[in-house]
Amino acid sequence: LIKSMGWRATYRVLAVVAAVGFTIAAALVRPAPAMATPVTINLRQLSANPVFRAMYLAGFLMSVGLFVPFVFLKPYAESQGVSPAAAATLVSSLGFGSLGGRLILGTFAGKLGLMRLYQMCFIVLAGSYLIWLLGGASFAMLALFAFVLGTAYGGYVALSPAAAAELFGVAGLGAVLGAMYTAGGFGGLIGAPLAGWLNDTTEAYTASIVLAMTIS
């Protein structure tokens, strides 16, 4: 679609497809069972909880680095001589890894322990940048980096609700997750523009890759 219509028109097509899909899903979903006693979460007290603060900071720092490859992996690959079409598939590889992480990693939580697996996602995600740093012009290495990063990120997304439920309980879990997920928004706002500034200043990608790895 991007090749034939351009990315703006492609987004419009995706918007229509998503709107139809979400409408059908909303029509099919069952109403949530009414709670006997509605739970109200005090966000001020929640933000004062040191465990919540640690999880929020972890999510924020991870997101600062996470969106660097989302934005710059394709132009980096092209700068190394990879064709534009092949470079675009790296983002798809990242997406496939994320899908696999969401669907598969949760099944290992019982064997490895939920919180340990959750922590391992952070460790693998941070370590994956080393593959990018050492990958150079190798398309295979860049594809491996994208897949490993995506898998760790997908695992983080899949395990975050369960980790929050284990630490804070299921009462008011939606509010807890809503507050926690703002960390990713703030991290995304900072990471990619900062990496872009570094790329422009140094006329290379090395500094932004190292920064993403260090912060993660």
C-alpha cells in the first residue's frame, strides 16, 4: 500500500479497517460483570508507593530506548547499503517478534516465575541493542536484533498486567495499568527526538544506539 499509495493514504486505509474491526469487536464483547463494591484507586497514594515508582521508572527508561529502533532502524540499514525494501522488512521483523513475545512468553511464567520472566524481558531488551551496535551492515544481524528486541518488548506488554496484579492486587487494576502505561508515552516523546538530535549532531548512529542501550 505504501509503495502504491504513499504512507498518508495507507494510514487512512488502516484507519477504516481498524474502525470496522473495533466496531465489530465492540458489538460482540460481553458486558463486564458488575462489581459488588466498586473500587476507587487513589492515584496520589499509588504514585507514593515505592514499588509502583520503580515499575513506572523502569517502563519510562525502557521506552526512551525502545522507540529509537522503531524510528531509526530502517534509515540506519539504508545508510549501511541495505535496499529500502529490505530495510522496511526490519520493522516487520520487530513486529513479528513482538507478536511472538505476547503470545508465547506468558506460557513460561509458571515455570520461570512471573516476576523473574518480567525482569528477564527488560534484560534481554537492553542487551539486544548490542546486536544492533555490532551488526554493522549485516542484514541478518539487524533482522536478529529487531526480532529479539520485539520479542522482549512483546513479553513486557503481555506480562505487565499480570505483574501489576501480583504486586497491587486485581481491585482497580485498570486504573493502576492506566497510570503505569503513561510512562511509555513520556518515554516515547523523549527517546526518538533525542536520538535524532544525536544522529544529526554526530552524523552517525552510534551515539544514539549506545544511549538507547545504556538507558534501557
